[in-house]
Amino acid sequence: MAGFLGNRYPFLTWGAAMRFVDVHWCARAHVAMFRSGVEPPPHLLLSGHVVPWNELFSILRRLTGRSLPQLFPSIELTTAVISRGADLLQRVLPLRLPLSYQKAMVPHFTRPMDNAVAEGLVGPQPPIEESLAEAIRWLGAEGHLPRGWLGRLNEQVKLTSEGIAPQ
């Protein structure tokens, strides 16, 4: 999340998507599966929402009220070449680059998966906007994101005697 809210990925990317899973929904699905008394399926997919890259930026803009520009058009081939170059540079640079081939290419191969078993246990996932807003507020409250990056979500994080906590 820091990469997106910190404008480290200002790419206008076609065909890429990110997967987000609401942790509360995921936990409820696991608990329901173990409490059901039914033999668990060999695979319980909790793949979450698949959010196209450009839609993710739109959601983050709506939630935070920040501009989060997408400045550089990027297609899969361009992304692959630039990220391979970053991997090569990483071998000789003393600092950690925010881009690698794996980080850059995974969004191009992300596809929806069947959550039917989990949704049958606990219902559909919460809307992605709710999950992202909660995650961003928590990351800000715990000090993992600078408060300025939260934008209008910053108003929903309050100071407590134990530090910062989401409202």
C-alpha cells in the first residue's frame, strides 16, 4: 500500500490487476470451515477481489482525496524490459530498488479465482472500498504509513493514550 500511496508506482497500466483479500472475511471463512464439522475441501480459495490497476488508483483517489497521478503509460512488454533492467541494476547498487521483475509482472498474470466455497461458508466479501479504507486507516494508525498519505482517511484515525488507533 505504501508503494501506491507514496506514488512509487505512477504507471498507467493496461491488463494488470492486483488481488486484495479482506482479512476479517478470510478469518471468518477459516473459522467457519473448522467449526462446520465437514471434511474441508482440498483447497479453500480465499483469493479476494481482483482489482484492475487503473480502478485501484480510482478507488484510492476516492478514499483519500489525493491526486495519485498515473504519469507513465506502460504495457506488459515495456514493464518486463524495465523491471529486468532494475533486477540487473539491483545486483550492483547498494540500495534497495522499489521495482523488480516479479513485483512488476505479477499484476499482469493476476486472474480471478473461484471463492464459492468460502462465500458459501460466510457470504460474499465486503466491498473492496471498505477493506482498503480499513487497511489504510490501520497502516496509518500503526505508523506504517505517513499520516499525510491517508488524506481524508486521516480524519478517521484518532490519538489514544496508547498511541494512534483507528476509530
